[in-house]
Amino acid sequence: MAAKIEIDEDECLGCEACVEACPSVFAMDEDTEKAVVIDGADGDEDCVDEAIASCPAECIAKS
Ligand code: SF4
């Protein structure tokens, strides 16, 4: 089963670093200006770890 990824929207700064690091998994919600996980995205992709490392708010969790 693919890893589950969660973004704490309260902490998200909307900086888009996760989208730049891993555009196949993360996208910006243009209404909230926060990052979201793309429906059906593969949470086991290597770039997820890059996105987590690049997040200045440390608000991405993988489980
Ligand atoms: S890198 Fe972190 S703070 Fe920046 S948009 Fe993504 S989840 Fe939000």
C-alpha cells in the first residue's frame, strides 16, 4: 500500500517548495493558497522525501 501523506494546512506557508520538489504528488490549492496532495498520487515516490526535507514549515507527514 502506498504511503499516506498529510499536510498540516494550518502550518503550511504556501511557499510551493514541495510542488517544485515533487510536482507529481503535490499541488497548490489556488483558493486556499496551501499545498494539497494530488488524489491518487503515489506517496512512495522518492521525491516525497525531498519535498518533506524542503518544507520550511515541516508540516508534511508521511505514514
Ligand atoms: S513546502 Fe511546506 S510550507 Fe511550502 S507549500 Fe509545501 S507544505 Fe506548504
